Amino acid sequence: MELKEASKILVLDPIHGAEVIAEELEKMGKEAEIFNPYRESSYTNRMDHDVIISPVHLNPNFEIVKQALTNDIPFMTHHEAVNEIATIKNLFEGIEVIEVTGTIGKTSTCELIYQLVRNKRVLLHTSSSTRFVSPDGTQIFPRLGGTPANVLKVMELMRQWNLTADTAVFEISLGLTGIGSVGVITSLTEDYMIAGGTKAAAAVKIASIQNFNGSGIIVHPGAPLTVTPGGIPASENVFGCEGANLWVDGTENKVVYNNLRTLTRGVINGELPFYPRESYVSIIRDFYRVPLEAAFCAVLSLGIAPDDITTEVSPVAGRMKLEMLKGRFLIDNSNSGTKLKFLGEITESASRLSEKMILIAGEDSSYVCEGVPVEELKKVVEKRSADFVSIILVGEQFRGKISGENISFSPHLDTALEKAVRESEEGFVILSNVKTWR
């Protein structure tokens, strides 16, 4: 059932945007009710709703799901609801929209897309920040996460502030909504389970291509997406290996595009050099290869002429950004998506700069969805302690649970950085790998 046909709607999960969706439905004249399945085990009122809107990560074993199935009430995901509401309200008329999802690399890809089109009026919404950038200046939005419903919240603020974008870039958790002209899947590696362990996140992201309903272009790293699980064909561009529709030639700092489909310019072929604005040693180049490929592929897919793309690029704050801090090399990889599993290869790359290294790891935020498990951090520290002159762990929850001769503790990332500078000399590498909200 489509929302325009429904009159009474139950919206689940206020933690991840149910209130935003319900508010929009009420503006459309619908009767919308919010229910929190994490707080209440079952729905006690009369269940006579036309449709239930739930997040894709909802555990199917929750009692509310069983009750709805017993009453033959259809479900719609938050992603699908956002798509239909945006379509009914015509929220993106005249705006080029790029949606970005994936298991890793979403924020970096969004930020790089912004850099490539920054000569336009750009709305950029990521899990780190939301901002509108134009020749008149930058408008910073309140902190909003990547849940699909926040697309509606962001566009409502745009309306209230009388802002108009040429291009909008949205980072979306757990799949695409279908609002975009171009949908990007950055990666399907490092998969994980959701919905109480009943679904793989990668499979959910692939299934979300159906929300495009055959329109637009899907940009992805080579997964079998030509036909979606629902049988709906989607135009696609593949990035990555040589011979794909686009790949980065790292030896010459250029992208090569081959039979790349666009929305307005047909199929194009060619090369486009890019110019790093900051230090671009191999450690940074390796990390940014996939986000660069995804970003260039998305922008070219829109049909933007290569000559109109801004090709000066720079690392993103908190995403493997190399900078100098009082004579030390600071590799800043502290962000909400930091994962300990990549620390080994990051350490190996960092050692090319100096053998004298200090590691800062841990957790410094109550806003991240998934914290750093003590046992996982303990194993990493035990395995890697010999690689570092000292290790500073951020987060009081780790004190007394992890120990070692070269291990110390700090309550926050800022104080840990100050401590690392005090305990090092010029030429040291400080590797900051803390899970935190930037």
C-alpha cells in the first residue's frame, strides 16, 4: 500500500526518526501514531492501521511485528516512506541529488563529492555534519545522524531558512531511499548483521536499489546489481579495477572513465587528472582510492562536464588526514566509524613515516551508536604494543581492564593528543584512532 492511499499509519522506532516521519504524515492529513518497540513489548491498542512504517534493522521477532502479521497489516520501511513523502511534496525539484550508502567509506565519499562540485550551491548531509555551502557563505545545521528520516528534517530546515541548493549529497544508513538521481554504494565488504542477526547489512543495501524503481544510475564497486532482488533493472556504473567504468590511476593522480553512463550526456570516455591540495603520501592515497573513485564516478554520472569539476582534492578531517602537529606527523583517523580491525594496515603504512610512533585509541563520545568493546581493544593492544613507543587509551571504562608497560589512559581525545605531544619529539608519528563524533 502507498502512503497516499493510507489514512491511519503506525510509525515504529522514535530513536531513528519515527517522529520526523509522523510529523510529515500529519501535515499530509494522515493519522500517524508512534510506537517504540524497544521500550514496550507489545502494542495494546486496537491494531487497525492501514500500514506500519518500520526501520530495516527492526528485529522481526519483536512482538509488534508478529501482531501486525496476524492482523494482515502491510509494512513499509523508513527508506520507502521517505521516498514517497519526498515525491509527494516534490522536495527535490530542480536539485541534483546523490545518495551514498555502504558498509564503509560513506562519509569520505560524500565529502569528496562536495569537493568536486563546490563551485555550486551544495547541501551536504553526513553522519559527521550537515551544512549548506554557497558563494554567500556556509550555513551549519544542528547535529543530525544518517537515519533516512533526517533527509526530511534537513529539507524542512532548508525551507525554513529559504536556502536553495543546486546539488544535494546525503549519507544514508543501511541503504538507499531512491530520492537520488544517482545512488552510490561505496562498499559491501566488512559486512555485519542487523535486525537481531537475521539480515546481512550488505544484502539490505543491495535490496534498497529497488527504491529507485528503475530510474537514475547506481554507482557501485562491482557487486552483481544489474538486476535487483525485485527484478527491477537499474542503470549502473562500476568503479574500481582497471577496465571498469571508472578507476584511479594512482601513479599519475588521474581518473580514467570508460563507457561511463551519464544522466544527460550519454556514454563518455576519457581521463581527468586530480590535484591533491595536501600531503598525499602512500598511506593517504591507499585509504582514499575507493572514496575518490566513488566520488568521481557519482559526479560524472550526474552528467556534469569534466571541465566543470573542481579537481583539487584534500583529505577529510578525521578520515586518515595527515597533518603536522608541533613537528609531529598526526594521522587523524578518529571518527564515528573508526574500526580497530584496520589498525594493522594503518600502523604498517604509518611506520613508513617514522619508526617512533604513539597510538591513541579508544572511545570518546556518548553519541556513537556502537562503542569499542573492551575485549576487542585489549586484543589489539596486546598484539600491537611492540609497534609503539606508547599507547594512550581514551575512555575511563578501559582503565583497570587493559594494562601494559607502555599503556596510559586519558579521559578525552583532546587531552590524549596533548599528552602525546608532551611525551614525543619532533618527527614522531601520532596515530589517532579513537571512536568519536566529529
